[in-house]
Amino acid sequence: MRYCTRCVMPDTRPGSVFGADGVCQACRNFERRTLVDWQARFAELGSLCEKHRREDGRYDCVIAVSGGKDSTFLTYMMKERLSMNPLLVCVADPFTHTGAGVHNLQNLQETFNCDTWVFRVSADLFRRATRIGFEELGEPLRFIEAAIYTVPPRLAVALNIPLIIYGENAAYTYGATVEDSCSAQPFIVAGHSSSGQKLGARITDFWCARGIPLQELNAIAPTSEEELSRVGPRRYS
């Protein structure tokens, strides 16, 4: 086992990349933040909001939230700084939640006076999918993480909400890739294809092949690229 010589993160984290000097890619990506023109990025986000902001009171963006640092900051920026009218969407898991976690999500809703739509995956399905993900992929939360990138887009399409806001690109932040993008659309599409993941043509194929009926997989049924192009999922980080 190797440890990053800078942050001591071990290489056992799935997808970890280390340089010849022993520094992990997460540290390298963090260094690159000093090269980002943050004012230009904020101006780009402002222009995007101008394009999609609605004056008739309807929701004009979906924000995927958990109650953590990303979702709190995003909600603040979109509602308080950019005058958007967001619908918060939380994909919840059946784990026992800490008091702090419950407080954080409730505080997010109350502080910013936002409507919140909470999607809960069946506890029985979650148990089965979590075991399969752990035993066959080494990623117990693969199913619920897929739902995070399918439920908000499908809701946005259904309600005709033109913009989706996601938080950080976890693969970039934690050093599994050197590629970063303000758009979450390529990540969503890639996450539901067979590219390098042996999941089948659609992510649902993997779970169906392991005995989970298709009617239980609505939470991770992929949104089409044509539908995604209409709602424009974006990152802000």
C-alpha cells in the first residue's frame, strides 16, 4: 500500500492515481485551483442563469443536495447571489442518519426557504444492490450514486425545469482523473454507459443480470442525451 507523500491518502481508494514522486492526483488537482479564473467562471454562471431565469414564479433550476458543504454553498449562490428559484432534490439512502446530518438538510431548507423533493430508494432494494456493488464492483454505493445522477435529471425533464446544478466533480476532487468540466452532462452519460465499466449497454443491464427486476430499477433508468440537452446539467465548483 502506498500513501500520498503530501496528504497521506492511501492508494486503496478506487481510481486513485499517483505520480512518480508519490503525490496523489487529488493534491495535483487542488494545486490547479490557483490557475482558475474564478471571476470568469462566476460571470459564465451568471450568464447561464440569465438565460434560464423565470419571472413567472416557476422553478428555474434543480439543485441536487444532501445537506453538506456543496449543496449549502450552491443553494446560497443560486438563490441569494443569482436570484434563481431552485427546487432542491435529495436522493436519500436508508442508512441510519446522524443527528447532524438530519439537522443540516433541514437547516438548508429553512435557511433558504426552498421547496425540497426527497427521493427514497426502497430499503430492500438498497440492501440487495449494496451487497452486489460491494461483492462485484468493490463499490457498495454504486447504485445510490447512480441514482444521484438519474433522479434529478428525470425530475427536471418531467417538470420542465431548464437547468440542473450539481456540486463538485468527485472524480476530479479526489484524484481519479485529471479532466475537469463545468458541465455534468458528459459525466452523467458516461456513468450510464458500458465505457470501461463492464456494466452493459445501460447501467440497468448490470443489475438485471444479477436478478433485480427491471421494474425495481426506475431510480437509475438513464435519461436520454436528447432530454439532458434540454435541461443542461451544470457543475459549480
